[in-house]
Amino acid sequence: MHRSLALIPIIISFITAAQPSEKMDFEKYNPPSTLVVPENKITRAKFPFIDVHNHQFSMPTMDLNGLIKEMDKLNMKVMVNLSGQSGNNIVQSVKNIKDNSPKRFIVFANVDFSRVGEEGWGEKASKQLEEDVKNGANGLKIYKSLGMSSKDVTGKRIPVDDPRLDPVWKKAGELKIPVLIHTADPKPFWDPMDDKNERWLELATHDRRKRSDTDPAPWQQLMDEQHRMFKKHPNTTFINAHFGWYPNNLGKLSELMEEIPNMYVEFGAVIAELGRQPKAAKKFFEKYQDRILFGKDSWVPEEYATYFRVLETEDEYFPYHKKYHAFWAMYGMGLPDAILKKIYYKNALRILPNIDKSQFPD
């Protein structure tokens, strides 16, 4: 046999061994970084904090002791349950809190928009809100269904700035309670689902999140509706959830902060956007340090560590806890203590009524 022919099996074996044993796709490709840099993995906040964006739907009957133990591990002093609903649910939630842990929880009321269009709806809704506040509600939470899926009695979409809702926003201002409102979703949910869409993986794994200009309306239209409503009610304090879906455009958000002085923001579910632009984000936090609140949005205790790390450290190039949500690396802002205290609790204490301030250092 010719010598070169004898080498063929060896060459084939080498090529076969060099081939990947499994086809690799984007969903699975997630290599750990080989970068060696200082790490400060924080599992407990430096200062006690108030989470203004949480959901505990079973609060009227749940055992709060186990929840408090988990909160203590994080240094969370107060959890704001935005899912208080209304009427008897508020009454039962407040009773459960007072009987077991009066300092650790507050509850926001919700509004039922299903009968908008009926005669006197605005007056009835505002009276119900007033009753809920008398029964212990500390604020009003508006879900993204307003503007997205809520329809009036004729079956038409209810715009966020629908004038029929004005009595509710006005009443919140009179009662001196904040309105935490979630409008729409990230802009890429409305964009074509192609190789240029940064949220492609999230949409591929959560197909119900995909939107379009007709499902339910153009993204910018929803944003404009919200901002017009804020401006129309300057005596009401609004907390714009998720940085108003402008965490990836802090220049635009800064313009809105200047235009709408009664608007605060919280960063639930968007910390990854801030962590990939630490210099710009830090400047934003410095400028608007009195109008930013700590929010998380979902009760997954181990995920809070990412928030603490972005806010408190100057760590470099660390991962987010959900690849489908943010496949990029993040960096810490290293906020000074004075700003951290405002973000963690001081700003919330200023605009949320009836929180026991004795739990906080100053």
C-alpha cells in the first residue's frame, strides 16, 4: 500500500474527533467568561431597602413568617405588594399584615376597568379607591392591561389617557397616594422578529410577548398616551414602572423627567439595561437621585443579588441571571452611599404613606 493511502484512516479519525459532538445553536451557546477580574457577589443589600414593585397575590391568607425570613436575608425591610386588588381583598390583606407583621408590608389597590363607559363609572371607581385607602391601601397599581387589552363596554381599547379615567387619577392626587403604572412592554417586542432584534431569544421562547402596530397599538402611541396622562394630572405622583421602557435610552428618559416633574421611575426587570452602560447610568442616577426607586417585579430571592451588584460594586463583565432576557455582560455602577440610601429607602419613604420609618437608619 502506498504510504499516503495508509494515512487516510488517521486523517479521517482526526477530522471526526475535531467535529462538535452536538450541533450548537444560539439558545445553548453560553460559555463562561475566561476573564479574571475582581468579583464582589453580594447577596445582601448594604442598606435596608424597600421593594416598591412586588406581587403577592395570596397575601390575604398567606403565612407571612416564611416570607419575612427570606426578606431578612436580603435586608429587605418593606415589601410593597402591588396586587392588593380591591374591596374585601384589601381588608383581608391589611388584617393579615397587622396581625402578623405590621411594619414589613404595604398594599396597593387595583382598579377594575371592565365597566368603563357605563354612566358614572369614574365617580364609582374613585369612590372605591377612596374606600380602599381608608381600609389600608397605600397606593394604586395600574397593570399593563390598561392600553393593551382592557376594553370598554362597547368593546373598544381603553387608551391610557382616556378622559373617562381622569376621576381616578385626580382622586389619587387628592388622597396623596402614588400611582405605580406599567404601560406597554419593551420596544423590540413591536419590532420585526429577525436577526436585528435584540430581544429575539426572549420572543422565541415566550411567543405571547410579540406585539405589532395593530396588537394592540403602535408602541410610541402607548408611550405618548401615558405621558399625556401624567402631564394632565400634575398634582398626582406617578411611579413609571420599568424606567418607563426607556432604560436603553437614558437621554430620552432624562428629557421626560424634565418635562414631567411628578414622574418617578423604578427599575424592576430592567437592571440589565443599566448594567451594560454603567457610566451613563451612574450619571443618570446622580442627576435624578431623588426620583428613582428600588423595584424588582418578581419574587425570586436569588435574583436580587444581580441588582445589588450593579448598584453597589464596580465589578466588570458579569452575567445577568436570565440569558433569554439579557445575553450580554454587565458592570457595576458603584453608587456612593448617599445615593444608595435614597434609592434603597429614602425616596420611597418620602412618597409612600404610612411606612414605619423606625426600621431605617436615618
